[in-house]
Amino acid sequence: MPVSEKLSASERKATQNRSLMDTHLLQQCWFLAGPTACGKSAVGLELAECLDAEILALDSMSLYRGMDIGTAKPSAADQSRVPHRLIDLTEPHAEFSVAEYLDRAEVACRSIIERGHVPLFVGGTGLYLRSLLRGVFEGPAADWDFRRGLMTQAEQHPENWLHEELQRVDPVSAARLHANDQRRLIRALEVHHQTGQPASQLQNQSPLPAELRPRHVYWLSPPREWLHDRINARVDQMISAGWVREVERLISAAQGLGRTAGQALGYKELVAHLAGNCTLDEAIDQIKAATRQFAKRQHTWFRQLEECAEIPITGNESPSELAERLIQRRDQLATR
């Protein structure tokens, strides 16, 4: 039955202007989120084997081909152990919208279920998680003249001008977006320009009714100091694994990095280093600081989703222990 036929009049009003995954599919999915470097990928592998699941990347950057080290893309061994979907979907010079991600996710989920397996989303992109759970706002069509005008003005003003303009008309969106995320800053300003309303207000999708939501949506919540140590160690490991060479190869390609991929966490700082704007040690320090800040924002995303159950961890648990804890929660829910 289509979702519109299941909802009351008030519920249909609450879901207007949003594009939703088929709720029958959604209810068959599992979700495991968490901040970067918290170990969710290792837990996801264990959980997938317990559930007979295939993993779908819940990540806005691992969908770009060639961006492997800096996105902690699953290794060939991990992909051989458990099938992974929604990675390497497009080239790093291209743009890829949330709506496109939802479309590809729905197709992948149908295919996984047809094969008799469980779709398990694993990743840390809060916007993608919220869009899967609540749908995505279908805003006005692009106004390319307005966008070009903003980009021209941005080039003529100080670096944070776009962010300051958005802060003036939509402080909620400004607080959520990074000052360097030019594409999303421009889109939020465009929505306000065309509708007269803040994008944050229009995008504030309410949760689906409880009976239509997936039951297994979890996020790992680690101690802050433990996570910071993990982040610092992982950045060092990525550098040792050849991250700088990866970025050098990407920017030297014929079409280079697009606006979105070029602003990816860590890639932006290494591009600046390769351009001679900072030393490698300075870039590494900046990456570590930016990643810690990003992890804090991820916590905020997940805490704000009432559909998402927090799973506190100490950092001492093994991936198999955490997967078993989630299986036990499933069994407890089944008896209610």
C-alpha cells in the first residue's frame, strides 16, 4: 500500500513536499550510525554476518571513485567478506545530490531483499540518515542566474561571506553548514530567495508515524577523549597509507575534484598543502582538529533523531560484542 494511503490527513500534511523511500522497504532495513572513527564499520561487518545482511554505505564521500584512503572505504577483504553497496557510484568531479542517493538506495534495498538478505546501512552521514528516515525536501528548481550571481559576489567578498549571508536569513541552516560548504550555502540562500522562508524551516521534516518507521536504527556513542585519540591515530594511519599521494593523483586528473569532493574532510586540507599553502604537519593538525569538530556535529545529528537509539560504548568492547548487543535488542523487541 502506498505511504499516502496509510497516513491520516494530518500525517499526510506532515509529509508533504518530501520524497520518501517506500515504507515497506524501509521497515525491513537496519541502520548503524556513529561518529567517525568510532569503529562502526567493524561492528557493521559482524552485525551483517549475524543478520545475513548486505551493507549499504551511509556516507556522502565514499560514493566517489578514487577517494579511498581518506573516506576509510571498505577494503577488498571486507567487501569479499560482506557485499557492500552504494560505494564508487560516481566520479570525484561530479555532483551527487541527496535525492540521487535516496533513489540509488531504494533500488539497492529492493535488490538485496529480492536475494533474501537484509539491507544494513552503515555510516556517519547524518543528513543521509535523516533523509532515509524522514524523506528529503523537494525544494524549488535551481535558479542558475541567482547561483552565478552569488558565486560572483562570493569571489568579491571575504572568505566567509556566503556563510554570513545565510546567518542573516537562516541562522539554523548556517549553524548546521560548514563555512566552506559553498554548494549547500548557495542552495540554502536560493531556497530563501525563491520561497521567502528559511530552508531550515522547509526542510524540518517530522518523523514518520511510529508504525511506519524501521525498528532497528542505532548509533554508537563513545567517550569523547577515547574518540579523539582514535581520530588522531586514524589520521596518522591514513597519511602513512598514502593519503597525500591519493589526493595528488585526484587533483592531477583531467577533471580534478568537483566542488563537493574538494571540500571533503581532509581532502581540502591536503589540497591546500599540495598547493604550497601549508606544510604537511600543519595540514595534518588541521585535519585532526576538523575531524574532531565533525564528530561533535555528528553526535548532534544523531541525538536529534528520535528514531535513532543511542548505544553507549566504552571503547573496550569488541566488534562482535557490540553486534551481539544489537542482536539481543532485536530479540527483546520481538517479544514485546
